[in-house]
Amino acid sequence: MNNSTDNYSKISAGAAGIGGGTLFVLIANSLPPDSVMKPWLLLITPAVSITLSAIWLWIRVEIANYVQDLQVKSLAKAAKVALENALLNPHTSAAHKSRIRENLEEVEILLTTRHLTRLKNFKPMTGSDVIAFEKHTS
């Protein structure tokens, strides 16, 4: 992830938190002055703001991972189709078909290795992990 994208992520997460915090303040200020809920809403506004920022960042990471997975699957499928079609070509030499089979195996190895690596590295994420993860996946 480059610097401008990193800044955008931080700004958008901050904007989500600020927007949520502002909404909470507006709701609290719309209550009557003697409302029991008003001081409590004003007290929890900073926590709501921080929580919304974290949730927004998490959602962005999940969406980025999902889109990346779709791209990988699409690329792998296209590569497999092209390789399998080349194998079916009657004009393809035996030596070339052997290299095509090796390439097809390589696609399978890349896909399985990707999943195994993600499985081996899976661990609960902290807040700083989320930011580092977003940088890594973008």
C-alpha cells in the first residue's frame, strides 16, 4: 500500500468515527436538558467514535481480502482454462504438452500454498495488526 492509500485509510476511518461521534452528540443535544440519557450519551461519545473507526477499518480489510480472493480465483480459473485448452489442441507437440502440464500443476501448487500459508499464519488480530494487514493486502 502506498502512502496516499495509507493516509486515505486513516482519514476514512477517522471520518467514520467523527461522523458517528457527531451523530451521538446531535442525538444527545436533541434530548431535553433534564433527560437521564443525555449525560450518558455525551460521556460515551468518544468510545463510540473510536469503536466506529475500528469497525470501519476492519470492514475495509475484509472487503479488500474478499476482492483479492475473487481476483486470485478468477486469474487461476482463466489460467487453467487456457492451459487445458492448449492440452486439447491436436497440433500441440508432446514436449509442449509436458510443459503445459507442469504449468497446470504449478497453478494448483500456487493456490494450495496460498491457502496453507494463510491457514498457518492465522491468529487473532490486534488493532495494529489490522493496520499492518491492510498495508500488506492492498
